[in-house]
Amino acid sequence: MLQELFTPSVQHVLDLAGIFVFAISGALLAVRKNFDVFGMAVLAEVTALGGGLIRDLIIGAVPPAAFTELGYFLTPLLATALVFFLHPQVERIQVAVNVFDAAGLGLFCVTGTTKAYEYGLGLTSSAVLGLATAVGGGVLRDVLANEVPSLLRWDRDLYAVPAMVGATIVALCIQFGELNALTGAMAAVTAFALRLLALRYHWRAPRAYNRRSAAAEES
């Protein structure tokens, strides 16, 4: 089914692009945390590959692609080297990094959902694993960096919701037999656009209804 969405060569290039941008975000967080180069590499690898690794282990696609495709492992190291030497310049193009990160989010929620379904999971479970593929690496990154995962923080722009929408669209397309290159691309673009709009307009998920706590907000 993945082959019906993208040719193997296109899929490979898109995967590497998404991995590279996710790895940059991990390496940048390591710089902000004052980690050494090894810590930068670890966060870059975890951010880039963690979501796909979780998915592959759950669906039984072993050994995971992260361990069978050398390019998947080396790409985060390349991103680490770039950030190590050029992190001030990389920080200055954060807007561009966010755009590519949103593109990776859209791509991975589609391919993650599709791959999970190919391995026999139901539509709901496949969509959940599509979401996990897109955001799992970021959660692992934040945990290793001793931060509350961005996924759970009310003061961060929507991240999981766009991926959830993209994965749901894919699941619905599978349900009605309409998943093809066009609808798969539309699902990825929808998640991509929602993430960019959330960044532009600072869309955030609501907190508890009628919340009246007098406690100081946690940052």
C-alpha cells in the first residue's frame, strides 16, 4: 500500500528529509540544554527515529527500519554535525526548520498509519500508531532532556492534533477504499497546513472547563 502512495525512491527521500529535520530539532534542544556532542547525537537520533521505532516494535516489523537502513541512522548524525558547528545560524532559520518539521509531521502520520494497517492492525489502532510515528520521537526527546513533553503542555501550539487529523483521514480513506497517492498526499498536506496555521495563529488545545485554580501557572 505504501508503494501505491509513493514510489520506493520517493518514499526513501521523503523519509530521510523528515528524519533530518526532526534530528535538527533534537540537536537544537541539546544545545539549549548545554549537552555535549554525544548528548546532541543521542537526542537527534531519538527525535528522528523514535516514533518509527515505537511503531515497528508494536506491529512486529523487526528488525525496525531504523536498524536496517544505514541512511536512517547516519542522517541524524549529519544533522548533529550541522548543528554542532552552525547552531547560531540554524537557530536563525528556525521558521524554515518549523516548516520542514511540519512537513515531516504530515508525511509520518500518513506513512505510519498505512504501515500499521499493512501489518494487520484495525483502522483505529493504525491511526493511533500513525500519530505515534509522527510525535513519538519528540516525546522521547523531551523526556530524555528532562522536560515536560511539548505534546502535553497547554502553552505550546497544536502539534499532536494536526497529526491526529492526518492519520484519521488516512484511516477513513482506507475504510472507504479511497487511499491512493492523491488522497494520501491530501492527508499529509492537511496535517502540514494545520500545523503551520497553529504556529501562525498560536492555536492551542483548551484546558479543563471552568478552571478556577488560583495556583500560579507552571511554565
